[in-house]
Amino acid sequence: GTIFDIEYSTSLLIVDGRELVIGMDRDATARRQAERALRESEERWQLAVAGSNEGVWDWNIETGAVWLSPRWKEMLGFPDNEISNHRENWLSRIHPDDLGRMQAELQRHLRQQTDRYQCEYRMRHHDGSWRWVIARGKAHFSPDGRALRMLGTHTDISGQKETEAALRHAKEEAEAADRAKSDFLAVMSHEIRTPMNGVIGFTNLLLDTELTPEQRDWLVTIRSSGESLVSLINDILDFSKIESGHMELDPHPLNVRRCLEEVLDLLWARAAEKKIELLHWIDDDVPDLIVADGMRLRQVLVNLIGNAIKFTAQGEVEV
């Protein structure tokens, strides 16, 4: 029941003046099947190339021949018949600033230093513009390590590069705006702090003179308000330093118990106004002297304890 594909061939021989015809049958089934499989494989390959959005290139390294798919040419604005399949048509369209990097990556792969070839570079479009592509490929090597053939693809990533450039530009603009804001805050903080220190200084001088109780009370209020304003200005200045990356600590030996007690003395009146008890304790194994930035530590303690007093309606605040 099996059908065989038979080839029949004949030959004409002349022997002693007589013509002889010799015929020979040969089973060609295996060859026909191999040819059909090869044809189907090539058809699948052509369909895959035609249906893909990527440009395909095939480079015979030994002969130098290059095949560029129609999509490869279309990505650069050319119809298939308008640009020939020559390697020079590929290399001559790469941006001069990218050509050296592209060739270096290619040689690394051909020396088998990388498993696959991949590189991003710009190529000149038919209209004169530059298009970003990402090239990927893999070479086939002989047993002795010679590169024989290389097959790869080109993918147009111009849209992705434009998006990245826009995001980078927006980021740079935001960073510039932040720097400008921080610089402005730093300058204004210094400018305001200078006259405020003068106000506080002359208030202290007035408090050393003979005053009526009412005048002394007014001056104490002025000094307290001025000190609060200077503290606020310092916080603004610190904030601008942190944002601009210029925040620097000044560590030195510090008596931690004395530091805490000074902060509590500063906030005691605020707690007393709300009839809140202010308590503290320090473990015995905490050393008297620590290395720290005393001004920053006081700022942290004032903020934490001050907020605790602010948001405590009754009872106690314990440090």
C-alpha cells in the first residue's frame, strides 16, 4: 500500500553500430522529503521575517556578503529595491559617534568574549534624521573558533529614546528648581537672621538698664519672640542644607545629661502652662560624655519633646 516516488533515467549507448537504451529506476522518496522539508523551513523563515516588526540581517563573514530584510530597509525609509544588500550600506549609515562603540562590541562577540552581540546606536534615515536602533545578533563558529556567519536583528527604539530624553530633561529641570529653592532659602535665612540677632542683642542690652516692671516684661517678650524666630530661621536653613546636600555635622564631646536637662529647662514653662508633668530618666550605663553635634541633638530633642507637649492634653511627658 506504500507509494514510492521513483526517478527513471535513460542513457543511449552505441555498441558495434547498434543503439542500446539503458534505463534505471531510483527511489527518490528520501530526497524529495528532504527538499520539501527545506522548502517549508525556508517558507516559515520568510513568513517570520515578513511578519516581524524587526529588521533582519544575515552576514556571511567568510565571503563578506550581507542580506538585509525589506523591514530593515523600511526602518530607514527605503523600499526593498532602492538600497542594495552591501555591508557598506549598513556601516556608512551608523552615526560617527557610535561607529567605534558598535564595532568594538561586534569584535568582542566575534572573539567569543560575549555570548551574544547587542548594541544601541543611531542610524541615518532616508530623510536625513537619526533613528535609534538596538542591534542583537549571534555568530556561528567553526570547530577551530573561526566566525563563519552571523545573524541578527534591528529594532527601532527611537520612541523609547525620546521618552527617556524627555524624562531626563524633566528630572534635570526639577533638580534645578530644587537647587534654586534651596539657594533662595539659604540666602534669605542668612539675611533675616543677621538683623534678628541685632534685635536680640540690643534687647539684652536694654534688659541690663533700669526699667519698670512693665517695660522689662515687654522686653522679655520681645527677646523670647526673637529667639523663637531665629530658631525657626535655623530650621529653614537646615532644611535647605539637607535638600542641597550641604548638611554637615559638627561632632564634639558632649555631656548628654546636661544637654537633656537644658532642653527640659527650655520647655518646662510650656509644659507647666498645660499642667503637664515633664519627666526624664537616663540609664546608668549611658556615659556622661558622648561624641555628637550638640546643636543638632538639641534641635531633635526640642522638636520631639515639644510635639509631645503640644499633643498631650493631660498627664505627663516622659523622656
